[in-house]
Amino acid sequence: MPQAQAAPPPQREGGVRHRARFHTLTVSDVRPLTKDAVEVSFAVPPELADDYAYLPGQYVALRVQLDGVEVRRSYSLCRPPTPSDAGTTLSVAVKRDEGGLFSTWAQTELTPGFEIDVMSPQGTFTSGLAELEGTHVVGIAAGSGITPMMALARSLLSASDSTRFTLLYTNKATSDVMFLEDLADLKDRYPTRLVLHHVLSREQRTAPVLSGRIDEERLRTILDGLILPATVDEWFLCGPFALVDLCREVLADLGVPREHVRFELFTTGDEPVERGPRRIEVRQGEKTVRIEINLDGVSSTVESPVDAHESVLNAALRVRPDAPFACSGGVCGTCRARVLDGSVTMTENYALEPDEIERGYVLTCQSHPTSDRLVVDYDV
């Protein structure tokens, strides 16, 4: 299991990162993408423009009350930032999952005018290239994993006249391809610098290598004949765990440096509905861990019974209901905080990079104290 201990002195980080806060935004547009997916846009008023400044590849968490229950879901922003004097617009793509509470509601009930709580943008699935001139970036996506790729491709291609972007995008059939027309328009705009490879698992393509499910053999064939890893400066992987894990292993085997590969996971189906913190009772005389939480400049303390095996997030929510979280599965990174004193062990981690863990950052939803005293800071 990943371990984390008290952090060294803070370092300045690049990119756009805000303390995760919710604001109520109005839905300005709902655009069909496929029979099972829609693009949802939110109007951001000028006074909140700074709170919603973001980098291509980041995501937002949405919070709504459905059937009297609070539901939170995270979705990547699918368009590059376009601030104006009239405010900005945020757009996410929602694909319906079978039995998914929020995604089904978004398909059938959500219309312009609805008000939804939207968290300020988060995430590190962003380009780390210091210089774009002459660079080659590759995105590999499956299904709704295309969402952050749309913002990344649009942004990178428009930022430099010599940047190339190659997209390998896999779906079951053409009817399942999200942003099909948008991708075609983007290809028309950048015919020599954007390369699109659609892989369809249940539909025959002209090229046999682009027909069928992506397994290790097919992936190696595509990389060897169509993409050529030696020409690539940065990789972005987004989709279900099996595909992302396969791509990472094959790229590592081909000698691609780990620091050149960025990935983000899309879970299958809706995450469990969040109902607030698990009830914990501290009995007199039982051994506890003292957890101190720094959030919004205010320090709060809570005692957590050792035998309860309580997560840091669960403990935090008992005294700070405004502690940030979204998926609670170690995927989105919304609950990220820094260990200032003490130590924890993380059960799962699909959101933090190794350098972040080295600097003491943890996912509080997956972290369990391994010291008698723990201090975590959400504000750093």
C-alpha cells in the first residue's frame, strides 16, 4: 500500500489549482452527443470567473439532490477556457451508465435553467510541456474518456502552429462516438497536425488493425505502425482501468519514461451515492487517533477510534461537513490534502503522481492514520 508521512516544506506548484469550493451555477445548454450522452454547459458569472479558471484536462464535481439524497459526480471539462467580459462557460459531457442515478437524470430531466452546485476545477491531467513548438502529443481514450482530450487537443493545437496531436479513440460502434462531428471539424481545421484513429470493437473498419477490442497485440501493432512512440513528447491516457493499465505497461516496456505519461481513470457505472460520514462513536477508554484538519484557515480536531479503521475524510466530515470530496474511490483527487505531521497508509490511489506523494499529499478518502497524531492541510 502507498505510504505517506509528514511533508517537507511546501513548494510552489504550477498550473491552476483552487481550494475546492461549490458555487451554484445555472445550466445554459444541454446538447445531445449520442443517444446516451449529452454535453452540459454552465454559465459562470464574471464575479466567479477567477474561481473557475482552469487548465485543459481538469474536471469539476457536480452536486445535486435527487430523491432527497445528495449525489456527487465528477466530469472532465471538454472545452478549453474561453473567458470574456460576460463571464465564462464550463462544459462537461455526461454519458449514461446503466442504472446510473445522476447520468440517467441528466439524460432525461436536465434542461437549461436548472441550477446545480459546481465545484471549482481540480485535477492534474494537464500538459507539463514547457515548450510546445514542434512537439507531438498523443491521447488514447475509450468512450467518455474522450472528454478531457477534446479540451487538450483544441488547446494544444491552437497554442502552436507546429504542435501535432494524435488521438487513438476506441468505442463499440460509430453511433457510440462522442463528439464525432466536433472531431471532424477539428480535423478540417488542422488537417496536417491532427491525426485521428477510430478503433471500433463491434464494427468493421477498412483497416483490420482498427477493428476489434484493443488488447496488447493490437496496441503494439498500432504503436509500431501508426504512432511511433519515439516521436512522442507527451502521452495522455483516459478510460477504464483495464485499458489505461494496459497502455501504461506497454509504453513502459517500449521505454517510454513514466514522467511523460499522464493518465486519468473513468470508473464504470455510477459511484455509490454519498450519504455523508459513517457514524462513529468514541467509547470511553478506547484507543484513539487525534486528527487535526486545516481547512479554509480554520483548524478542527476530531478523535478517531483505532478499531474503527476510519478514513481521514470520514473523520474530517464529522467535524467539517464542507471538507471536499467527490468520488470517494481514490480516482478523482478532489479530497487531496497534505500530511503535515504524522503518517497514513492509502488503500487506493489513481489520482496522485509519485512526486505529489513524496511531497506529502494524500487522498483523504483512502487514507487511514498509522500514527497517534495526524495533521492534514487542505489549504496548502
